[in-house]
Amino acid sequence: MKKLLIALSACLALVSLSNRQKKQRIVFFGDSITEAGVKPTGFITRIGDMLKQKGVDNNYELIGAGIGGNKVYDLYLRMDDDVLAKSPDIVVIWVGVNDVWHKRTYGTGTDADKFEKFYNAIIKKLHAKNIKVFICTPAAIGEKTDFSNELDGDLNKYAAIIRNIASNNNCPLIDLRKMTLDYNLKNNTANKDRGILTTDGVHLNDAGNNAVADIMYSTIFK
Amino acid sequence: MKKLLIALSACLALVSLSNRQKKQRIVFFGDSITEAGVKPTGFITRIGDMLKQKGVDNNYELIGAGIGGNKVYDLYLRMDDDVLAKSPDIVVIWVGVNDVWHKRTYGTGTDADKFEKFYNAIIKKLHAKNIKVFICTPAAIGEKTDFSNELDGDLNKYAAIIRNIASNNNCPLIDLRKMTLDYNLKNNTANKDRGILTTDGVHLNDAGNNAVADIMYSTIFK
Amino acid sequence: MKKLLIALSACLALVSLSNRQKKQRIVFFGDSITEAGVKPTGFITRIGDMLKQKGVDNNYELIGAGIGGNKVYDLYLRMDDDVLAKSPDIVVIWVGVNDVWHKRTYGTGTDADKFEKFYNAIIKKLHAKNIKVFICTPAAIGEKTDFSNELDGDLNKYAAIIRNIASNNNCPLIDLRKMTLDYNLKNNTANKDRGILTTDGVHLNDAGNNAVADIMYSTIFK
Amino acid sequence: MKKLLIALSACLALVSLSNRQKKQRIVFFGDSITEAGVKPTGFITRIGDMLKQKGVDNNYELIGAGIGGNKVYDLYLRMDDDVLAKSPDIVVIWVGVNDVWHKRTYGTGTDADKFEKFYNAIIKKLHAKNIKVFICTPAAIGEKTDFSNELDGDLNKYAAIIRNIASNNNCPLIDLRKMTLDYNLKNNTANKDRGILTTDGVHLNDAGNNAVADIMYSTIFK
């Protein structure tokens, strides 16, 4: 009997170990929007809640790796320490707002061709480690629906670049730009520049965190 | 008999003088696009041709007053010399491209609130002289139809400001921005950034000069 | 006796009238730095105090006409209302910081050639009314003495333009740029970017208001 | 006799091999200025000539690794392929002009803190391979000597950052900024913005290539 118990306990331990080994590690890699995603009401926290509701939260570990002000080359610089060192199974990249925005505010945005070059270099390094990579278009710099937000043109240009990158690298695309525009066309009939999915035109409010969590969840776990 | 001839000749001279006095003077006031409008295939020349075809060209004098690189405050600075000194009956103002464009290229665009202030000041001075003022929205900086021309957002913003200025000052509006977008949606299915109505995304090609002449003619002479 | 009193009173009235007529009106025309000049410790207030100490304050009326964010073309736009309407004898123009600074912060600075054109137009209008015009170079955007303030190069360029304008128009120059650099070379051995003559690199602190009042007083009232 | 010849030939081969092994490989890593350094009259070619004159050219291999438009993060991105893959003994880094210049021209310069971060990352990777690293301050964007070149302030700021980086990392400094200013103070009494050491204010003319070759030679081979 004692032997049986020992055997059983060893068996359970193995199952548990095997479960632990199967736990998928997902790193969310981005700027201040992602940085805020791990807050109690942030989109990463919400995705965790959704996994819990499905009873599969033990299968996944969600890690936030967002830093305010980051542009694509900042991600490249810190990817060894902040992403690869964590041996993730999945990486969700969400970057681009600052690459466009900082052109206007600091004169330090990112050239379109270099944006693409660094983005491809990041994906290449991740794919080399057999990491599954999801990439996102930037959601918004201003929520007006009539394309009169000052940086709409350039943001659309970089969103188009990202769609191409996704296609060229066989990365599933999470088209937050399209989602945001569609959502605003329905819910922002007053053509306001903030307050629908964002607090300030860029950073997510509650509705924004919900909407982003929804589209990410349905894309990543489908 | 001699007396009769003299009387008749005096009478004809008076009629002629009165005709000359009734000739309406139209000044086209703007930037490089307007500057090119007086070339043989330019839109001002074309409007002149259209007046000729109707046989009313003797009733109008068309004057080009465009200077390359001009922004709204440049128009204000030179309006005494280049517009008021010519005692026009009608002024057609077309400005705004450089106010947006030069933000990116030279760091010397025009703030939105000051754009409006100078525009209103120009109109006020013209209206004070009982001059009829037509105002135009800027047509394009890039002809892509998916709102991914880099400066689309800001250009749309300034176009919206101009529509408000027109409404506030009871100035007939010539909405070249809307005309250009509509035309491109029909004729630019390849989403090219130039070559539809412009040579370079900004300056008019033949089709552009025709299109602008058409909408101006039908608005001014309706 | 009654006649004598009447004569005396008439005489006093004449003297008073003549005094009033002789009171020189000085308008300080500029941006936020000038706007703050009329505060209790501002440089315009201090110049007033210096005139009082000399017992000649009744001979002068000092008027502040500074508005925050103004560039040279903003001065041109409002000079009829804010300067000419006040029939000044003397105008002190101090502008240029925003023409340089806003290139970086908003993309809406002023091109060097247009800066000169508007400046000359302002002076021409003032001289046409026989108003004496003093012009100032911009003091500083950052107080470091080793020419490593980000905008030093462009600010020096615009200061050089203003020195030429002064020379071309026979306007006495108040070289605040030179004064500020000289003062800092003596008093800012730590190469700090603010806190010597300014609170923030641009706007005057107490020492700055004193230094500006001194150089203006000695130039205007010499 | 045959054995002797074989032994001799083996011996010579060994000497040759050992010579080859001792040949020091120097990579010049930078932007368009370095890219042009390998032209017949470029500074890298001249350094090669100087080594030849000293009869030590067989001891060194000089490799140009400059690409036009490069900023510090572009160097970081391509350093594996273009520098480390060549197993250099010495790397001479010359970068910074575009990090400052592109703020004005494209809105895509480099933030000062990120400039430093990427620069340190490059040096760290090179030092980890026991590569000796020389670093250079950017020479000029405009050659005027009165600090009125538009970008002088920012360029001086980045030169100061580089001097700190050199000191912090024990990298010998080649102070091209100081050399250029000193040279111009002597030879550019007319305060011209180009034509002394550069063709256009940035890229080296003959005198510039000579001056840069001289200071690099004397620093690297002292």
C-alpha cells in the first residue's frame, strides 16, 4: 500500500511537471500602451481573466514587456534581455505610435524604411527561436473618424507597412487600427478626438482595454 | 449732320467707357499652384478660354497673384500691393498647402489657430472694400485615396477650418479638397500618390487644371 | 483781480496741456517675455521705477504690448490695434524666440527670409508715423555658455539677422543676446541651462529683469 | 638539397602565415562620410598611403564600413554582419551627424538618451570581443565659426555626449568636432558655411580628408 502511494504520488508529480512544462509563455512586447496593459484593468490582465473564465489560465503565463516611449528600434535593442531571456512561446508585438508621433513632437520618429527593417529583424530573431509572433497595427493618435486627426495619414502609412510585414513573414495580424476605426465609426458619431477607446487619443480607457483584449484573445487562442 | 455724328460718337464713347467700367476684375490669390495657373494650360487661362467661348470674356479681367511657397500670412503681408492696389471686384483665395507641408519639410508651417486668424483678417479687409471673396480648400498633398498620404490628417484639419471660415464669413466655398478626393476615388483605383490630378501630389497636371477650372467657373459664374 | 486769476488759470492750463503733450509714450512690443515685463518685478515696471528715481517718470508713459507665443508675423497682424492705435513716440520690439523655438516644438517657426521681411514691414510702418524704433536680439533658449543649447545655432542666426535689420533701418539695437552671453560667461561657470538670468532658459528671473531693464534704460534714455 | 628546400619553403610559409596572422584589421564604421573615405582621395585611402610611406602597410588591413544616412541605431542593427563578421582588431566609430540633422530634415533624428544607449551597446559588444574601439565626435553641419550654423547647438550637445561615452568606456577619443572648429577659426576668417574642410558643410573635401586622416593616424598609430 505504501508503495502504491509512493508510485501514485510520483505519477502525479510527473503529470504536474509535464503540465508545468506545457504552460505557454506569452510576452506582450511594446510601448507605454502595453506597459499599462498589466494594470488591474489593463488588456493583458483582462486576457488573463478571460483565460481563467475558460478554466485554462494554468496553461498560460502572460508577461508584460512594454516600456513608455519605445519605438521599433528600442524593441530591437532590448529584445535579448526582455523577451528572449524569458524563452517565450508566443510574442505579441505592438509598436508604431511613437515612431510616427515623435516626428512631430521631438523630431525623432522613425523613417518608414528603417521601421520596416528593424521590424523584420525582430521577427527574424524570434522566428529563429521557433517563437510564434503576432503583430499589431497601431490603434490611434486621435479618434476622429473623418481622417482629420493630425497624424492620421502617416499612421495609416505605417499600419499599411505592418500589414505587409505580417503577410511577408506569415505572422498573424491583429489589426488594431482597423478595429479602432470601425469601433469609432459606430460609437463616435460626434467625431470626438478622444474618450471613445482612449483617454487621450492614444492610451486605452476601459472600453479600449476591453476591445483590445477581445480581439487579441480571439486571434491568439482561436 | 456733322453735329449728329459728333453727338453719336460721343454717345458711343460713353457706352464704351461704361462697358470698360463694368468689366469685372478677378484676382486669383495664392501660392505656387495659383502662380502656375496663368501658364498657357493653367486653370486661370482655361477659365479665360471658357469665358471666351461664352462670348463674355470682355466682361472680365482675370489676374493671377500667386507666389510659390506662400502661406496664409504671406498673403496677408502682400495683399495691399498685390490685391487691393488692383481694385478687384472678386478675389479667389487658394492657400493652405504650404501651411501644412512646411511643418514637415522646414519646421515652418502655420499653427491652426493663427491660420484661421490671418485668413479672417484677409477676408475682413477685402469685405471692407466690398470685394466678393471666394475661398478654396487645399486640394492635396499626395493623391492616395486610402488616407495614407503622410499629411492627409493635417490637411483635412485645415480644410475643415477653411469650410468653417467660409461659413462664418458668408464666402462661397470652392471645395477643391472634396473635389480631388471624389475624383480620385473614381479615377485612382490603383491608389497612386500622384499623376491623377497632379504631377507631384501637389501641383496640377492637365487633368487637374481642367478640373479646377471647371469647379471654379461653375461656382464663380453661376 | 478776477482778470488776473483767469489769466493765471489759463496759463496753468496751458503749461499742463503742454506737459501732457510732451509725455512720451513708449510701447514694448513682443511675446510672453514682454507680456511678463509689466508684472510688479518685470523689466518694464523696473524701467518705470528707474524713471521715478530720476524724477522724470511724469515725462513718460510705458505700455506693455506683449502676447505669449507671438512670432514676428503675429506682431505685424496686431500692430494697428496694439501699437499704432496708441500713437506711441517710441516702440521697443523684442521678438524672435518663438520664431526659432516653434520649429522644434510645433513645426511652426518662421523661415529666416520671411522673418526679415515681416520685421522690415513692421519697422517701415512705424517709421512712416515718425515713431522711433528700438529693436532687440532674442536673449536665450537655454543659458549654457558652451554653445550646446539645442537651438543656439539657429538663435544666433536670427540674432545676426536682427543686427542687420537694425543697421539697415537705422534702428538703435539692444543686443540682449550678446548681453546674456556675456553675463553668463561671467556668472554661469557651471554651464547650467537655466537659473542665471532666466527661470526656464527663456523667461526672465529677477536678475534677468534687472539686466534687461538696465540695458534698455541706458539705450533708450541716453 | 631537396629536403633543405622543402624545409626552407615550409619555414617561409610559416613566416608568411604568422605575418598574415599579425596583420591588424581596422574597420571604419559610420555614415556617408565614412562611406566616401575609401574613395581614391578619401581619408581611409590616405591613412593607407601614410602606412605605406612608413613601410608598415603590410601590417594593417583597412576596411570601410560606412553607409549613407546611417544613425547610431543603424550601426547597431548591422554591426554583426558588417563589423563582427570581419573579426577586426580595431573599430573606429564615426557617427552622429544624421542623428542631429534628420531631426530638422525628416523628423527622424535620434533622442539624446537613446543615442547614448545605442552607442554604449555597440561599444559593449565590441569590447566583449576584445576589439579596441576609437570613437569620433561629429565634425560639422556647416562650417561657420560664430556658432550660427543652424544645428550647432544640438551638434555640440551630441559631441559632448560622445566625449562622455569615450571617457566612461575608456575609448580613445578622436575629437573631429574640436579639430574642425580649431581649423576653421584659423582658416575660415570669412565665416563661410562650407568650402574649408567640407564641400557642403558636412562631407569632406580634399583638405578635410587630409585633416581627418592626420588626426586619425596620429591617434590610432601613436
